[in-house]
Amino acid sequence: MPQDRNRPLYYVALTVDSLAFQVQSVAIAWHVFTLRHRPFDLGLVGLALFLPVLIFALPAGIFTDRYDRRAVAAGAIMIEALAIGAFVFAVVARVRSLDVYLAILVIIGTMRAFSTPAARTLLVSIVSPQDYLPAQALASSIRQLTVIAGPALGGVLVALSTPFALTASATAMFLSAMLIPALHIIRPADTAPPRLREAFEGVRFIWSRPVVAGAISLDLFAVLFGGATALLPAFADGIFHAGPTGLGALRSAPAVGAALVAAVLARRPLRRHVGPTLLFAVSGFGLATIGFGISKNFVLTLVLLALVGGTDMVSVVIRNGLVQLGTPDAMRGRVNAVENVFIGASNELGEFESGTLANFIGVVPAVVAGGVGTLAVIALWGMFFPALRRADRFG
């Protein structure tokens, strides 16, 4: 494939898959919550998606480094789409058992354990190192635009029909899975047989670099304590009485802030003071989360959620730059698989933490406690990782 078509093809595949993910997230969360109207059930959704990622992180890293990353990503996305089809069948059959839906979500989580690290290595394989930060910021902008449109679209589709919303999501994922294999990857696949001991090299590599370890673990605990957006169905239903369309607006608000920040970073990439900037951004994330928790005004809540998304985007760009540019290509799969446990899966674990806490102390106190916990983590990480606090550049 001509190189001038390679990057646009990647962006199209990214857009379609991200849009599908957002629509299905709204549909699944809303359907599960309406079964029993219990915030704890939203936490169980997060746990069902997290545990497979934790269990399969090391095998997924080996697969990503040893086999064609396009095939790994596309195959896992295809199976996930089939699992969504099973979810649709259960909804149409009026299945009320939460266990059935959680079992399907475990399959989805397993496929994400393999697709996520593989997909994260694709962009860095089709651009030069000096072009990676602007390209990654542009990819983040595109992703955030779909995160804006996806939940809003998902809310509208769910208001019409949950099965239709999920079917549309599965169809989009099939399209993405067909586009990914057409990407031209310069580095040929390594066909050497996987060895279990090599799986732990990603862990050793991360912890041998204090700046990378600090950035990844900081985001882990920030997202863990600040995973309050998992409770948005409860806010939309019980506090604002806005229904699925209101849920779509709430889910879109963080992406609006993230997209605006990503657009700025695409034009003016971060080059200096990356460590202090990361700590400042995560502090803003915690403060905005507290404000979101105590707000009783729908418009103000949207603004605060946009601040949550904007500050989170800064930390995402910095972390991605530290990990992708600081990792040898031969190890990117294993490093990204470990990062997926720390970062990607911590979203689901954060959902479980927020849902469980809300079940005991209430939705609003759980959100506020999460924001306070994030600020506490910032103070501790500033002491535990002085190299991160002083980090100036990505390289």
C-alpha cells in the first residue's frame, strides 16, 4: 500500500472502532443498570471487563510481539463483535439474569486484553519517531471526537432500541477488523515461538525506568480513584432524571474537553517539563472530579466533566509519549500489555471501586471520595518518584 494511504487508513479504522466502543458502552451500562437499578451492578460490569485483562496480560503481550499485530488486533475485535451479538440475543430474549450478561462481558474483556496492546503498537509502526507525538495527538483528537459523538449517538439509539444500538456497534467493529489487516507495517512479524519467561520482560522494563513506572502507576491510581464516570447512569437517572439521552450527554462531556486539549497538543506538542505538567494535570483531574460529584446543576456538571476529560488527555499524551518513544519496538507488545493492565483495565477496575463504594455510602459521596483519593495519590507520587517530578523531556 502506498505510504500516503497508510496513515489515513489507520485513522479510519481507529474512528470506526472507537465510535463502536462508545455506543456499546452506553448501551451495556444502561441495560445492566435498568435490570435492578443498583450502582453496584455497574461496578460488576467493570470487574467483568477487568479480570480477563489482568489474567491474560502476559500472554497477550507475547502474542503481540511474536505474531502479526494486525492479525491479533483484527481477530480479537472480530470475536468481540460476535460477543456483542450474543448480548443482543440475550436482550431480545428478555433475559433478566445479570450472570448471563456478566459472562458475555468476560468474553469481551478477554478479547480486549489481546486487541488493545496490539492496536496501540500500530501507529508507532507507521510513522517516524519525530512524527509520532503530533500523529498520536491527532489520533487522540480523532478518538475524542468519537467519544463525543459516540455516547450521544448511543443515548439516542438506546432510547430507540438497545438491541439496535448494540447491533450497530457490532457492525462497526466488523468494519474496523477488516480495515486493520490492510495497514502496511514496516517491521516484519517475528515467527519465533513464544516463551513464557519473555512475558515478564515488559514488567521488568517498566520498573527499570522510574519515570515510566511513575507515570503509568500514577494514572493507574488516579483512574482507580477517579473512575466516577462509571456512575453516570445513576446520575442521569436518579439525580438529573434525564434518561438515556441525558446519559449520552454526560458521557460525551469529558470527551469534549479531551478533544479540545488534544487539538491544541496536536498543533503545539509537549516538549519540555513533561513530569511537572503530568502532576499538575492529574491534580486538576482530581479537583474537577470533586466538583462533578457535588454539582446539582446539569450544565455545570457538563462543564466539570469536560475539565475531567481535558486534564486526563494531558496525562494520556504524556504517558503515551514516555512509553512508546522509550520502548524498543521488539518489546512494545509486552510493555503495552502491562500498561493495559495499569491504565486501560484500571478504568474498569475504577468502575468496580466506584460502584462498590456507591453501594455503601451513596453515589455523590463515592465520587467526592474518589477525587480526594486522586489528590492524595498526587502528593504521595511526588515523593515516591522524584525522577518523574523532575522529568523534562520524553527521550
